[in-house]
Amino acid sequence: MLYLYLGIILFLLVLIVWNMMTEKNLMVQIDAALVIVPLVLRLLLIK
């Protein structure tokens, strides 16, 4: 069950990073960066 959870988080993280890199609007990039931080911490199992 843990690996499924980590897989879902990794999938979301990849999509958000891809969206952040292709987006031209700076505010959307900043919003994506703010979302990435807690997802990376969850992926590293730091809560």
C-alpha cells in the first residue's frame, strides 16, 4: 500500500513539474513550485 501511495505522489509530481516547465506565466510557475515542496517531502516520507 505504501508503494502505491508513493507511486501516485511521484506521478503527480512529474505532471506538476512538466506543467511548470512548459508554462510561460511566472505566477503559475510559482504556484506549481509551492505545490511541489510538500509533495517532495511526502515522497521522501518527511511529514
